[in-house]
Amino acid sequence: MLRTLFSLLTVVALTTPLVGIVGCDADEEVMEVETQQGETEIERDSETGALQVDD
């Protein structure tokens, strides 16, 4: 049982960085504004150049 747990943890540890690399957005943060009412981010898609505003 201990060997199975170790194998599972090893697989998770080795595959987690791959998921982060493959699943990343192609967005570039242009501006981030923080106010008392909240936070607004403006991002640009590096492939299309489209801007997106997240409140």
C-alpha cells in the first residue's frame, strides 16, 4: 500500500508542471487597476491582439 501511495504521489508531482505549461493562456496583462470598489484587469490576447476587460 505504501508503494502504491508513493507511486501515485510521484506521478502527480511529475505531471503537475506539464499541466501548467500546456494549459496556460496566451494573454498578456496590459493593465491592472485596484480601487476600493474592486479590481479591474485588461489583458491582450497575444495571438489575436484582442483586448479583454475583467472586472
